[in-house]
Amino acid sequence: METLIKKNSYKLPADCVVVDIETTGFSAYNDSIIEIAALKIKDGEIIGEFSSLIKPKKRISSFIQKLTGITPLMVENAPLIEEVLKKFLDFCSSNPIVGHNIGFDLRFINHNLSLYYNKTLNNPSYDTIPYSKKAFSNLSSYKLTSLANHLNIDSTNAHRALKDCHITFELMKKINEAIFNL
């Protein structure tokens, strides 16, 4: 994962896939992905979307239901993670992956890829958190919704994977303006 940010060297890529997941908890080994989404970006513009609810192997707690709005009824007939991962991998191809706290998402994705397909996603990855800290220093929080509020990015329906991808994409544009004058 890219952690160094030098002017004009480690820019967020103009061609990438912005990824976000929603889960039943914080452990990639003990919890399940309940939603996965991605935006394909080419020359700084959205050219495709991928989104799927996933039937979890774990119960969705009331806390997660309240946070995400995803209920057991919504995922009851959703595909299993092993089905969704194939389509997700095809969508991502070899493009760089960008996300807010992307390490969290990649731990879940790679755990499931390893479990079902004996492989991992080895695409270059970029986490928007260190970029946000450089671009917007002295904020009290670098949570995605906090940054969205600070930057006047619409965060209605945050904590749904596709919406969080759109927020992250808008954040990327603000970061590029602030750090790289793009």
C-alpha cells in the first residue's frame, strides 16, 4: 500500500477502481462481507459501477443494521461471497485499487479470495487517509463522513458500499486539487 506522498510522484491514479465493502464486524476472519461495490475510473471519470449485496455466513447485528441500513431480509436471497468475488475480480482487472482505509477492505477481500480461490488481489493499492491528512491537515477526524462534511461532499446514505465509493471518488478529486493542483 502506498504510504509515501511526494509532490508529483505518488498521485492518486487517474485510472483505477474505487472499492468499498460493508461487513458484519471488524474481523476479516470471523465476520462476513455483506456488500461490495466499486467504481471504475478512467482519465478521472467514472466509466462503470459494480455493486452487490452478499448473503453473509454471520448474523447482521442490530448495530450494523442501524449503521448500514442493510437488514437480514435484504441479503436473504443475495448471492454468496464466492459468486460475487468472481465478478468483482473481473470488474477490477489489473487496475490500481483506491479506497478510504483500504487495508480494512483488502483484508476481507483477500481473506475470502484465499479461502475460496487460493489467491489474493495483488493490484497496487492507494489509501486516501494519508492523502487526506496531507491535504487537509489539522482536522479532528479523518473518517470518510467527517471528511465529506468538511469538504461539502454529499454523504447521504453513507455506510452503503456504492455511496461510499462515490464519496471516496469525490474526496480523491478534492485531494488532487489540494495536493497536486489538478
